Amino acid sequence: MSWTVRQAVEATKALAFGPLEDQVRAIAYDSRRVVPGSLFVAIRGFQQDGNAFIPEALARGAVAIVSEDPCPPDFPRAWLQVEDARRALAELAAAFYDHPSRALTLIGVTGTNGKTTTTYLIDAVLQAAGEGSARLGTTTYKIGSEEIPAERTTPEAPEIQSFLRRAVEAGCRYAVLEVSSHALELKRVHGCEFTVAVFTNLTPEHLDFHGTMEAYFAAKRKLFDGTLGR
């Protein structure tokens, strides 16, 4: 896959500084996972600020930095300044993997309870109909007959887009995703073009994160705001 920093600028509409023709070989948001040729997205988390790890990312071979902060003077690599680093991470991942959701019938399932069961049922129906399908959820990630343990309900955008690209390359026509309220609020599925959205239910949960039931519902609703009918 040939992808350059300039294409990253186009994907994010970033304010760009420095060399833009370097090849991008990976998208990283964790400095410990940076490999030579990575584009490192510095995200301000709830406990740590990714900008503090830019020196480590550069030492590991990052060719460009994406940040909400202005470019420092005499910065040695490309610097892409964006308004929202989380949104930029999702946009970059979708573009880097060539928008795999566009080649799939993508089904998103959200709700407080029943997401896993619902995704398994949908996947089982698709298999019974002879359709190639992939499933991403709380317990496992599945592509065709291959299953791997899941780390969390909805991973970060680069893992989601990589998963969808692998599904396309494996010949799947459908993909079913569990979509948590955290993933919606933190823009992990931004860039996923859903064909179908499914809502199971809403009961008081995750209020430590969302604050109120109204905010919790608003996060869930984002899946439907982004649904694309085909």
C-alpha cells in the first residue's frame, strides 16, 4: 500500500507543516506501537496526553505527527494540526485502509444490553444464508471461520478499519459490529459507513462516563445519525 503524508493531509483537512512526501506505513496512537514510517496521532486522553510521547514516537521512526497543538519551531518532521485528534485518527484510519466499509453491508448494533447476542444472531442468519460475514464484538472478532479473542467491545479506529479491510480481502460481503456508547462518543467508528443500525435497549449504565441518561442516549443516537441507506 502506497500512502503519503500528503494524503493524510487530504483526509483530515489538516494545517500542514514540513515534508509531505514521506511514505506512511502505519497509523499509530500509542507511541509504544510506532514502527518506522508511522504517522503518530497525539490524543489527549483522560489520564495522559499523547503530545507528551511525541519524542518517543519520533525516536521510534514516526514520519509525521498529528496533533491539536500548533507546530513547534524547527520541528524535524511533518506536523499536521487538526481541530479534533480523535476524529482525525478515525478519518486517517478509514482513508489508509481505503474505506473498507464501502465494500461491505455494514451492520452496527448498539444498546445497553443484548449487543453480543444480537450480533451473533445476525451473523448466524447470514451464515445460514450462505453469505460471507465478519463479526466484531465483546468476546471475539471473527472473519469467515477465523476467530480471535477480543480486547474490548469496540477497539480504536485503526483496529476497526484494519479488521474491515481483512474482511473485504477474505471475501466477506457483510460485517456486524457491536458499537458501544464509548466508541460513539470517542469517534472510534467515525469513518464507518453503516448500512443498517440496530438499537436493543437503554437502561442506566456508564453514567460515570456520560453523566446523564440524556447524554448516554445522545451517544447511542450517533449511530443512527451516521447511518447510510443503500
